[in-house]
Amino acid sequence: MTNPLIVSVKPAAARGGRTVLRSTVTPVERTDPAVFFSRVGRLFQGSRFFWSEPDRKLVLVGLGEAFCIESGEGADRFGEADRRWRQLAAAVEIEGEAPAGTGPVLFGGFAFDPSGRREALWRHFPSAKLTVPRYLLTVRGDRAWLTENRPETDERESGGRDEAVRLSFSGLSAAAGEPEPRSPVVIHAEEPGADRWTAAVARAVSAIRAGRLDKVVLARRMMLRADGPFRPEPVLRRLLAEQPNTYVFAVESGGSCFIGATPERLIQKRGYRLATLSLAGSAARGATAEEDARIGERLFRDGKNLLEHALAVDMIRSVLARFCTDVRLPDAPLLHKLKDIQHLLTPIEGDARGDASLLAVVDALHPTPALGGMPKAEALAMIREMEDMDRGWYAAPIGWIDWRMDGEFAAAIRSALLRGDEAVLFAGCGIVGDSDPEAELLETRLKFRPMLSALGALQEPGGEGSG
């Protein structure tokens, strides 16, 4: 039995049966979003989010909660969230000019597979959780805006926290030079079930060669324990500095923080333009420019990676065609280079039909072959059978949608869940008929590196460990 989607407004407000939200947008002096997250955000620890586009063209920082959509295991979680958000957005009152990315913005994410395995590790991250923050800092280029979102009947709320926010915001310039608390020292690292994972890869290869499916993505995790709590603030700073061509994100819930730097856009909607990409096929970076170029050239000629990429391109193109009047993409993939890894990438875009909903496109795309496999149903069944873990929000849609119904979602890979002195890292690989289990294991270790570096633990763990 599935749980119904629950919508909460704190505090509740209604007008004629409709929820009403008042949103005030004010231009402010541009400030460091990471400092805002840390300094002003300390008043809202446990209910903060952070989102940055690649090259930091747009950054959103949300504090507190004015409106929340949560769901358990509902099969229509995307559609129900879309309907609820449209109901609220139709009754929003906005004070001040509200450029794109300001005003009431719904931010959050979804579980990878609401019908899959459930573990206590992810108990604070349900099948869907999206919130409109109490305060939203929007930084676009050299401009910034602060949005305050308040349910209509919330006028009586004490001004104490509002005043504290204003004082903290006004003192950000002075606080910017203050050192962050030291990062904890990692005292234990393990890769639970690495042998079982390579055995599962071998079984998946046999199934693919037997014609049961074309591709499946199998993921695993690494566990870190430190001498103190992992805090998201220094991790964010390192990700922003070290992973410039990625979406950097963080979502707090129930004392845990899901954080990462993903290179993979799922879908972006701006007016009638839909843009996505296929990111499948991976190789290491070289130690020198010459070696790096040779590795990239081999990636362009590697049959296993080209097949993996083509499967993803074909599926994404066919899905986008359902929502667009035309679909455009280059004839061949590009090479996308990150700090520790390089990928085959094909940008895909189209002109959306008038009734195309961002969350409907997210629903249709997720999981892409780069995240789940192909065909989708067979791949999900194999993941449930062979993965010895709950993915939670790993490899699932995370992002935002504004009151105009524009927004962007990415696939939450290259990520970790921070829980006190424990960090759980996730990585996966696309398995096809030519996959080698040991090579895939090495690829996951390569994909752990961005988060290991951000957590101050870039070192090989000592063996498989327990589990």
C-alpha cells in the first residue's frame, strides 16, 4: 500500500480553499553565497539548501521552510507535486520585481526508486521532499536578491528571527574573513561488499549477453568515519573550488545533509526551451596534457563506452520528442573534462509544447540509461535484485522550480550523505556486455574522488572492510 502525498504549510494559510503565500523580493548587495549559507544559515541549521549551476552563473541558497511537499511511496509523486505547486503558485502574492530564480522557488529532490529497498540511513529523505524556503538568496552574475516567503496568516510571527536574519546579513562582509571550523580527521574508511559488487557486475554482464537487457547501472558505497562531525560548510567550499563545471548542491533534513557536485543535468526549462544532455562513458584524466589527450581519444574510439553513450542518447531523444515540437543534438558526442574524470557528453534540446510540465519531463526521463539502464523496467528490477543497498536520493532528480514553472533538475551523482561523524559516499557504473568487473570497480573508485577530496579524505581505503 502506498502512502499518500502530504502537503504541509507552516503555519497554515488559506483563502477561498487555496493556499496563499506572500513573497517579498528585495535587491541586495552581492555577497558570497557560501558565507550566507554558513553565517546566516546557522539560524536555520537542519533546514538549509544550496544550489549552484556550473560556472556559478546562478546560485540559490534557501533557509528555513515556508511551504513543504512530501510524499511516501506514491507512484504519481511527480504529478502530484506538480499539481500542488501549481495550486500554490496560482495564489502567490509577490511584492517587488521578481527576476528569474527569485520569489517563491520550490527546491528539493526525489528518491531514486520509491519501490526499492528502504534503509534507516535515508529516513529523513522521503520519496519526494520539496520546500519553499523562508528566505532565499539568489545570486545571478554580479546581482543578488533576497526573497522572504511568508504564508498570509503568518503576519503575527515574532520578528526576533527576522531581525536576527537582517543583522546577520548586514554583517556578512565582516564575517567573510573569519575562518571556518576545522574539518574533522577521517579515522576509518571502508568499502563494504566490494567483492559482492564485482560478482553482481559479472552476473549482470551474463544477463546482458543473454539478451535480458541492454544495460544496467550498478552502484555501491564507501563509508567514512571521522573524529568529529562532518559539517556541510567546508565541504561546500571545497566542492565550489575544486569542481567548477558541476552543479554543487546540499540539502539538509533531520540532522543529515545530502551534498555533492554532479556534472549531469537532467532537464532545464526556460520558457519554451527544454535542455538536457547525455553523460555516459567515462575515463580517467591524464597526468600530463599529452596523456590526457590520448586518454580522451581512446574514449572516443572505445566500443563499450560508445555503446553506453548511444543507449542514453537514444532514450533521452525519444523522451524529449514527446514534449517538444523538435529536438536538436550534434552528430557526435563531445568530451567533457572534470578534475578527476572525463566523459562523453551530448547536449540535447528542444522547443516545448505549451502543456509541457517540467516535473512531467523529470518523471519521463528518470532514470535515464546513464543512471538506471535500458530497458528501464528490466534495469530497475535488476538493480533491486543485485544492489546490496538503498540508493536513497543518490542518482535521483534534485533541483528547483519557480512560480513561473521554469527551473532545472540534475542527477544527484558524485554525492555523499553526511550524518554526524559518518559520511556515506555513492558511485555507480554503466554495465554492458563488454564490461569487466575489476575495471568497473576501479571506475567507481575514480568517481568517489571528488567527494573524498571535499571531505579531506583523498586516500585509498585499507581493504574491503566489513559489511
